[in-house]
Amino acid sequence: MTRPAAIPTDEHTLYAALELSKNSWLLAIQFPGRDNPSLHPVKGGDAEGLVAKLDAACERLAKIAGQVPRVTLCYEAGYDGFWLARLLEQRGIDCFVMEPASLQVNRRARRVKTDRIDVEALLHTLIAWCRGERHVCSMVIIPSAEEEDLRRSHRGRDRLVRERTAHINRIKGLLFGQGIRGINVKRHYKTLTPADLVTGDGRPLPERLSREIAREIERLALVQEQIIETERERDQALNSCEATERKRHDLLRLKGIGPAFAAIFARELYYRRFANRRQVASYIGLAPSPYDSGEGRRSQGISKAGNGLVRYTMIQAAWLWLKHQPQSALSQWFHRRTQGHTGRMRRVMIVALARKLAIALWRYLELGLIPQGAILSAR
């Protein structure tokens, strides 16, 4: 039986991978010249215990190599977020966070899956990525604590808006079931009194139904107050993120981009550096996904990878761009391509316009190139 060859690694670098779960972590460390990595269980959340095991491995390798090795560790992005990566960076450990969806997996229906197999796969992927094989996975950009905190307001507002819509629809449904129509609940919920309403057959609302609607109105009022509070927080800038906030203010200068869109774009997308326009489109999932294998050649549409919130918002911004920037080159391009076509073609082409808009805004923020024909607002 032939033994597998040792994984070629840098003799002055200690590679490690971490498989995270709620109650336990599994650490895999690859020593130079060894065939298999050493595995070490760590209690879930015990960062000090993790650092202690890495320090012990460094001391062991330093006695052999004669110098302290460099430690490079990786783990998958998940519920633990980025706090661990920031802590390890503070301890002098190079930490990478992998995008789970970018990792190649066995496509068998009944594949063996254990923490040991997963952590070894992560470790081998990290070593290949450090060798320059960038196609094996995608690494997540680790934001600072301030940049991550900036996102809380617009993300929280998005959840609150969905909750507000649910309350409004619930109230409308309850009233509609009693033959009461034509009430603008969103606008008049403060003055809406269930006891004063009359059903379609001329009766007052039943007592329990009236109390249920009153409770829904109270929750709706609370959600509306929280939306106003989060919007106030969203528009406050942090001094430690001046570059990101400068981009947000630059986006507000463009007519058709309001505070909500500017906050999402600046803090979710344009806070990071892109080398070219393809990286911009790929990050928000608006890159093409061709299928070209053998004689089969077709387009599978956009990849829909990356940041879904930015992709959804960018498509919304594209519709508003047509309304508020009708003389821009982007709007003219859209109207030429959709002239004489049905609504379905317009919905398809709006995705292409969103991609072009994302790239145009990136060039505007990085190079100062105002989109051709765009109008600046009077803010």
C-alpha cells in the first residue's frame, strides 16, 4: 500500500484550520513534513484555549526549525462572525475567513461528513490558497468592529419595515373579513379606533376582534417609532469610519439615491476595495454564469452569489434611476434596449442596468467620474 505524499508546506509557516460549532471546536494543525495534520478538540468559544494550543505548536516547531514560525489559520464564515478573526489578528496570527458556498464538496448523494473530514478539507484548501491557487475558495473581507457596527442600523431598519408591513397586512385582513375596506392603515393607524368601526352588515366589531386589532395597532405604533429611531442612528457618522462616511455623502449628491440606499451601498459594498468592474458585479451576484461543457452552451443567468441585500437594493435603485435620471446615458441605454418589448423583457434588462449602475457608482466614488448625464441633487 502506497503512503500519500506529505503536503508541501512552508517550513517556517504553521497552517491551521478550525471547524466551529456551538459546543466544541476542532483544530487541525499541519506541521511541515508531516503526512497528516494533528487534531485538537477545543471547547466552543474558548479563544484562550485555542491560542494556547497554537502557541504550544509554535514552540514545538521552533525547537526543530530554530526560529518561531508564522501561524496562518482559517475558518468558515458563520454564526461566530468576525470577533475570533480580530482577536487572532491581535495575537499576531494571520486569520482568513472562508466563504462556505465557495468550497468544493463531494457531489455523492451519501457522502461521508464528519468534523474531522471537514476541518482537514479546510486545511488543505487554505494551504492551496496560500500557494497561489485562488480558484479553490473565496475569502471574506474581515471588516473592522466600527464598520460592522455601522451596518446594524440599516439592517435593523430592513427587518422593522418587514415587520411593519406584516402588521399592516394583518389589520387590513381582519377588517376586510368584516366588510370594512378603503382604510389606509399605514397613514391613519394613530386615529384608527376599532370601537368606532361598523361591519359591512351594519354591526359593531365583535369585542375580541376589536381588542385584537387594537393590539396590532399598538405593535404597529411601536415598530414605527423604532424605525424612526434606527433611521436617526443610520444617518449618524462615526469618526473612525471617515472614508466610508465620505462615500455615503458623495452618493447622496446623486439625484435618486436617498439616505437608505446611500447607507447600504457605502457600508455594505463600497467600503471595500475592488480591483476591477468584474469584482464589483461578482460581489453582489450580478455576474453571468455561463454553462459551456462539451456541446452544451447556454447562459444560466446571474450567479446570485455574494451580498443579497445589496443586490436587491441595487435593482430597486435601478428602477428609481430611470425615474429620477431619465437623461442619463444608463437610462437611455435601457430605453433603447427595451423599446417595443414586453414587461418581462424590462424586468430582465433592469438586472443588467443594476450591474451597470453598480459599476458606474464604483467609478464615481473611486475616480470621481460622475455617471454620464447624471444630475446632482441640491443637498
